[in-house]
Amino acid sequence: MKILQINNCHFRRGGADVVYLNTGELLESFGNEVIYFSVKNKRNKKTKFEKYFIEGVDFLNTSFFNKILSLPRFFYSNESKRKLHKLINTYNPEIAHIHLYKGGLTPSILKVLKKKKIPVVITLHDYGLLDPHNLLLDGNLNISEKCINGSAFNCVLEKSNRNNYILSLVSTIEYIFHSTFFPFDKYFDTIIAVSKFSQSKHLESKKFNWSIAHLYNFSPLLNIVEEPTKENPKYLLYFGRLSKEKGIKTLIKSVEGLDGKVHLKIVGTGSLDSEFKEYIQENNLSYIQLLGFKKGEELQKLIKESLFVVVPSEWYENNPMTIIESYCFSVPVIGSRIGGIPEIINEGETGYTYEMGNVKCLTNAIEKGINLPANKYMMMKQNARLFAEENFSPELHYSKLIEFYNETIQKLK
């Protein structure tokens, strides 16, 4: 099958980009021809399709004057439309699979796909079909569902985009333009949610007449992972972005309350990096380490040697690759009961959940974990790996994805 994979990034910047590239590699491994369409970037993975990629616009990191000049490009890209047309004419894909496209490739691509009668599948990596700023968070990074069935202008009122009225207004206008002229239920033939939670949230919306399928993410680590480490794990691990909605402050306070009974390693960078460094130094929390950005084998080693991975999120996480990758290494997870997290943690079997934002509840969950008898902890590790094999395997994902593709193609015949 000839499959067109579409995404704003052709490098591993965030979870959606990882899924996009992993999906392309998975499809190719089963003999499919994968065609890529994305935005040019010096960090991009090398591909013969680079000449069809469009020039990017760094809307956030440019002057106010340039922001005004580039505003139309944020809504609609004639270059994207033109180059995708050429790509399709050259390679004749049978189906298109979209990941992220808003603000980069823009909805101009949808017009081309519709004109060329190419069936379109989209994976919901965020809440961009419900919320102008994609995350269902207000400007203070607190959960807000006002846009699900209410006015998109709630995004402006709550300064949802970086706590800024202007940026929030731009996001809102883009959303209204998109949903009016390229309605989501008319331009996407199959919509896939990567968590049951996301599926249910989208089905709550009365704005669109749509059906939403469900398919968890997968990880190729499941097929290449080494045997679990023989060493006794001694620390908790967090890896991801360091920002308020990730709940790291709650995690630090929980570990602090245990008075050094367990060590915590924090991997990642973000807006709260300096704040956490200062807090750890001022309070002499020598058992908490900030390790900065890690990737590849170095990160994998940290995961494999951890006691538990902690996912303390305080927003509607979708289907965190953090949990999926941890399970691949037979590492159980402690996560907050929010979004798509609790549906992939079997309480007491693959890890523990706790009330979001509640320091005491997280402390209790950590204590349960670190006090487990060795035989019960080993059983939990085995359960985590088994859960991954049953839910996140590349082979299972491929068979379901191809089924979705075939069903989508049949819809348009």
C-alpha cells in the first residue's frame, strides 16, 4: 500500500512526532511504501521527500512586525498546498494519515487531499479539534473544558495560549477559520483517538457529527528491548518536559516528605528548570537530582534501572509514551488519575494511581511501591511487560492500523 504520512515535524521533538516517525518505519517494515510530507528543519531525519517539504515559520520567536506579516501563513499556506499537490502527482498515495498540521502545514493540505479524492485518516495526539490551543488548559495551565461545547473565544478570555491575549486571539481566529471552512467532520474520513479518555472527550462535543475510533500508541522498544537489569533498582524516575501541567512540583514535595527514603531522578528541560534547581538547593534535597535532557541508550538505561517511573501529570494526558516505554522495560508506573493515564495502569498490578495534585496521596502510593516485598515487586514488573505486549506491540498496532486504512479506502469507493 502507498501511504502518505503527514506531520509538522520530521524529527523527534515531541510525542506526536515520535509516533509519526515510528508509524512510518512500522509501515515500511511490513513492505508498504511510505511517502512523507512535513516542514523543513535542519534537525529533520534524512528523506528523499525533503524537496517537497515546506519552509517553516517561527511565529513565536520573531518580531512583532514579522508576526503581523506572517499571520496569514499561520492560517493557510499556499506553498503547502502547491508542494503537496506535486508530491501526490509524483507518488500517487492510496491514503493519507495526518498527525499534526495546524499552524505549520495548515488546513490548506485538506483542500488538496479532498480534490485528489485521497482518503484521510487523522490521529488525535491532542485536543486541537476541540480547543483553539489544543490542550484544554487555561493561561495558568489549569484544566478548562469551556471550549468543548462553548465558544472558541473562551480561549481568549482565559488567555489559553501562553497566558497571552494576542496569541490566544490568533489561535482562536485560526480555529474558527479552520472549523468553518474545513470542518473536521467533513475533511477527515477516519478519526483515531489514542486513548479511550480522548475518544470520550471528543464524543462529548456537540459541534461536529463524527465517530471516533480508538487505537493505543505502540513502541518499537518492545521488540528490541534487552532483558530486565539484574541490579536492584534504587530510585524513582521522571522523564519529560519540566512545566507546571506535568505535576513535577507535586512529585518533588511528595519525595521530600519521605525524608530521603527514596531517591528521585528528574530527566528533561523546560520552563521550570531553574525554579526546581533553586528549590532543591535551598532545601538541601540531595536525594533529588536534575539530570537535564537525555535520550537514546542513556535514557533507556535510566528507565531500566529505576524502581518506578512516575507520571504526575495535572492535565489531560492522552496516551503517554512515558508509560508505554517504561512498561517495555518491565518498569511499573505511578501515575495521577487523570486523562488517559489510569486506563493503562492496572492498580496494584502494573503500578499505582493517585488523586491528581494530592501530595499526600502520591506519597502514599510511593510508599506502597518502595515497601513491596521483592517477589511482589518482580510480579509487578512482569505484569508491566505483559501489559505492553498485549496493548502496545508493533504487530498488533500494524494489524489494526491497516484495518482502519482499508475501511477508510472502502468508504470512498
